[in-house]
Amino acid sequence: MIFSIGPCPVCGDSSRVIFAQNRTTGCLFVFCGACGIAWTDPEAVEAVDSLLFCKEVAPQGIELPTRTEIAAAGLDRLVQEEICDSEWWVDLTDYQE
Ligand SMILES: [Zn+2]
């Protein structure tokens, strides 16, 4: 399951900003699967003045957090949409390695 907090403010309504987890540190952040822009603060995704890329936030790659992990970080209320892996349309392989 992929958890989205909504459309990407950079590339538009057809994309989704999703939860990811830094494979090394375990820190949660969010990024857009389409353009790769990442936000270390999932509550400040409207801020597009200091853009980071997913690979900068998690150079060793990402994992996709479970809803339990998102809830444990206190960010559960930000989830707007749950997307089945089979319905997700962006290849995340590059980000995961
Ligand atoms: Zn985007």
C-alpha cells in the first residue's frame, strides 16, 4: 500500500506526494513519485522555496512505510489516499536502491 498526502504542488494534480522512509535513518518524509521532489516535513508540502530531491534526502534509498509507522510518527492524519501497489503508476525502483 502506498500512502499519499495529495497532489504534488510542483508538477500538478496527476501526481501524488507519498510517504517514504529513509532506509538508513528510518526517518519519514514525503516525495512526489513523478518529479522526485521531496519534503522532509510532511506538514509543509506547500513550501516550494527550498526544494530537495528524494535522492538527496535518502541517498541510500527508500522504503515504503506502513500505516502503522506513519501513525507512530503522528502523521496519520495527513494521509488523504491509500493506493494499492498494483494501482500505483510510477516506477519507484530507482528510489528504492
Ligand atoms: Zn511532482
